[in-house]
Amino acid sequence: MSNRQAEIAAALAVTPAFKDQAALAAEVERRKAFIKNTLKASGLKVLVLGISGGVDSSTAGRLAQLSVEELRKETGDSAYRFVAVRLPHGVQHDEADAAAAMRFVAADEEATVNIAGAVKGLAETVSHLEGLTPARRDFVMGNTKARIRMVAQYTIANAYDGLVIGTDHAAEAVMGFFTKFGDGACDLAPLSGLVKHQVRAIAQFLGGPESLVMKVPTADLEELNPGKPDEHAHGVSYAQIDAFLHGEAVSQEAYDIIVRTYDKTQHKRVLPFAP
């Protein structure tokens, strides 16, 4: 492991590789305990999370549901509950996956907020979008979608006096692969520190369907390139990112891309700069 690998892994509090199934099970229990303790410490009773149809939100959602179920049993308080929110922009191209994810999560309450109207309304009032190339406008509006999705989640959480869950994990964090103040905004991030194959392992352990566990990850924010795989945006595979974070050898090209991207996106992982 290089010094930079060690430095970055420490900064992201990367979870060591699971030695066996017992270690995986223990990690699941640790993360459920984190969710329960965070919710109890807040004095609130409700958790909210947007479910996209990918493995990250599916895993975080199932952990949340199991956690509130345990809280109800442990406290006798039926007010503890989890709200899973669908946040499509118009018609979601992987609608079947999103529906399967909702079935797997089996939330106490389900809601759907179609963000298309809000995105369109904002775009029509922002003159700064005029004159942008189609590709640049698509990129900008992709980040806007992510931010409006988070606004919707916080609106529901505020209405219920609840907390919003985030789905960020180490393999995304190292690449800065999230929208600042969009899907990067949340009250608790129960997948933090995990690499991608660990998220998949937890999803499988929890009974997630193989189609979700092994689904090709995509942020799916760009209309000109729907379903664009994360790895195409990264320039490296999740297998390479995971190996890097766990201190294993990777190609020089992959190493350089990961370190360069980590440094470039540092502003996303810190609080706002102040004098």
C-alpha cells in the first residue's frame, strides 16, 4: 500500500475487507445499531430515503427498515417508522428495477414524488442555461435533479419531524461521485466507509435479489445518455477503486486517476470554506 492509499483510506474511514460471513453479519449489526442510536439521539422517530432502483439505496433502505422494526420491538413505540420515496423524473427507464427495490426494502410507508415539474419550472426561470451546449446543459440539469430530489426528501422529513438517510460510501466518496448538496446531503450515511463490493455483499446477505445486487451502477442524471454507467464516468472500474481503497495493487493508470480525482473533488467532502 502506498502512502497516498493509506492516507485516503484513513480519511474515508474505509471498512476493512470482511474476513468471513461472521464478519459481514457483525458489520450489518453494527450499522443497524448506528442507525438506531442516531435516530434515538435525535429525539425523532422517522427516517426518509429516496429509492432509485440501485444497490446502494436498496441496501440503505433495507437497513433502515430493519432498524425501525427493531426499535419498535425494543421500545414499544410504534411511532418509529421508515418512509421510502420514489423520485422519478418523468418516466424512469429502469422502472422495473425501482419497483423491485421497493419490494425488497418493504418500507413502512411508500411515497412517490415526480420531480419533472419542479426541474422544468426551475429551468424555465434560470436564464443562465441559455446558450449552453446541449451536453453542458444536460450536465447542469442532472445536478439540479439530484438537488431537487434531496429537497423533496427533506420536505417529507420536515413534515414528519424525521431524518434523511444518504447512500454515500467510500467507493463513491473517493471519486467525489455525488452532487454537492444533492445526494451528498443527508443527516446520516449508514453505508459510509464501505467499498462497492461490500455494499453488494450486505445487500445479498439481507436477501436482495441478484438483479439488484449486481446491477450496473448508474447515477442516471443525464437525459442525453440515460443509464450511463458510473464506471464510464470514473474512467476506472469499481473493482479497481475497491482494490485501491483496501490497499491492494492497482495499475499505475488506475492509481493516477483515483488520486487525481480524489484531490480534485476534495471540496465536496468538507464543510463550506470559511475565513
